[in-house]
Amino acid sequence: MQSPSRLSVVSTSVRTDVSELQGWADLPDGPLHSIVALLGSSIDILAFAATCHSWRAAFSSYRSTSNLCTLIPPLLIRPAGPIQGSTLPSFFSEKHSSVPFNSRYMLRIRKVIDVASNNSALRCQIPQETFENMHFAGSSHGHLICCYRGDCLVVDVFTGAVVSPPRLPFSDGYYGGTLTAPLTYPNSHLLVSTQSSLLDWPVGSDSWEDLQIPYGWIYQIVQFNGQFIAMDHGMRIYTLRLAPRLGLREIPTKWCSEIEPESFVQAWLVVCGDDLLMVDHFVHLSSADPVCHRLDMSTEPAKWVKVKTLDNWAIFVGGDERSPPFACARPERWGGRSNNLYYAHHSEPWSVHELRGHVDLSPTSHPNFNWHKRFVPTAMALWAYPSMFYSDGP
């Protein structure tokens, strides 16, 4: 877990000087874990963890840490203005992680918005070199995955800490990237997709494994019911095997809907409770209503069945096909709306669209997604959780 020293938090809802009160720093883990379970925003949780060493340790030992990602909304990473966008020097050392870090990077500040805490302000710092020289391949477990001409960087979104894997065997054409687990986990893998290959780096090793892809690049990988599910650019679905060797097995599917796959702008896979969903904005005349399907794997071939309601869930979709969406349960808990999709934009913070279960032909604005491979500092917008949220205990 990285030090939060480079994540600046300003919040009016949670005081960060509670440790000054006599005895509060000595509270046992039981009551502190109960407090964590009641917090309703990332701001509050970050402030809790920054209170003192004992509270940070209690958060780190909280066994349901990863469940926080379904109970509170993700943070929205936004472009910074001219003043906020100035660069600051930063230094890192290997003592902060079991994997090596580059020693020095210039950082660029980004705006961070917590939709559950309007009275707070956040900012994060990402290496300036990432914006100037790298291509965006994906985001995963609180990190950005960036590649260019054989170089690869894994950048913590909120601390700016950088991990440098070995050089990639291919020098161009990176279409997707994801981590299978937090970087500090013993069996974590970094997967990077090119037009014809899926590359696997077991974190901490000195080489990549290369798997040839039959139909085109893989740009999304999610973990569902104990296995990894991958989707290629043609919306074909696969199960992904990491050991003993990297492998893909296609899952035959068919569509049980009046909407054909060709009608989608871009599809995102998202795990929503016990369901694997595919979400998008449907394009028909001037309509931009969200469309959602559920993969029914009880039949062969598996069926994509149209979903009419998300019940008590909300889904957050980023401004780029390589940034994963997130599902959040009971959003009314923090002031959100169930059965709605929150779309990030580069021109406005976000928009909210209700899933109506039918195609609405009424005029509406279509979201402006960013499909550029290279970072566009004025345009990048994505949802993310801090990497510390993915740690289930020390």
C-alpha cells in the first residue's frame, strides 16, 4: 500500500485531527472497523485513514476493504485548469513497495471529484512524462497503465508512484491493459493487449508471455465468479486462463434482443452483484438512452438478455473504452440514484441517465467519449478508486 502523502484531501465533513483527542488513537480495531463500514464517501475514508497511524492500521486490517468499491461511488479524475496543472517535483524510493519504482518524475496535478461529497476538494498528481510521452492502455486497481514504443509504466492515480515492467516485446499498437490483482499481491499479473497478441507480465518477473489472439485485440478484462472474462473489439467473450500458461477460450453467445450489436457505440463489461452486464449508449437517430444486457450462462450458447432495470444499483462509465466501469449498490446511501448510469465527460463533469428498459427516440445529447490512444490532458476523464481500497488486510 502506497503512502497517501501525495493525495491532498480537503473535507468539511470529516475532521482529520481526531487523534488530538485523548484516547481516540487507542480505540480497538472492532469499533474502528464499525466506523469504516458506516462511512459514505471516499473523502471520509481517506480522511479516516489519514487520522493517525493506529487508524490507518485499522483500515488496512479491515477485511472487507474491497467491498467498499460497491458501497461508495468511485472518484472522478478530471483535467486540471492552468493553475492546478503546474508541475511539481516528486521523489520515490523502493522501500515503499516490493516492486521497483523509477526514482524521479515530474508530477502534474489533476482534479478529483467525489460525487458523494460536494463540500470537499481533492487533487491527485500523475507524472508529467505520462501525459507527454505515453499512450493510455487502461486503468485498473487504482493505477493507470501506459505504454509507448516498448516502454510500459504502471502509475498510481493518486500518489504518482510508478512501476516500470520489463520492455514490451512489441513497440506499438497497445489497445488495452489491466491488472489481475493489486501490485503488491504475490500472484498479480499485468495484461497488455496489442492488435494480435495478449501480453502477460507476472509482476516482479523479468519477462512477458505472448499469446496470439485470433480475431483482434482484447480491450476489457473483468473478474466474475472466480474467473477472468475478456472481451475483444468485436464483442466476442472469452474465459481467460493465467496458469499454467496464458490461454483464451471463447464463450459462444447469442443476442436475445431487438437491438443488434452493430448499433452500439462502444460496449463496457461490468460486474453488477451476481450478474455480468454489458452497458452502452444506444445510437438511433437522436437517441442516447443507455442500453444494458445481462449474460445468461445457464444455456449453451450463452445469451445476452436485455435488462429493464438495475434495481438498487448504479453504474459509473468512464470517457474511454479502456477505463473500466463500476457498479455501486444502494446509491441513495450517499445521495445517488438507483437504476441510473453516471457517464464521465471531458466537457462537463458527468451526466446521469436512467435505464428505462426501452429505446427513447426523444432528442437528447450524446456523450462525447474520448477514443484517443494518447493522453489528452484537456480531455481525459475516468472513474477510479484509490489503490488502498483493493487491499484486504496487511
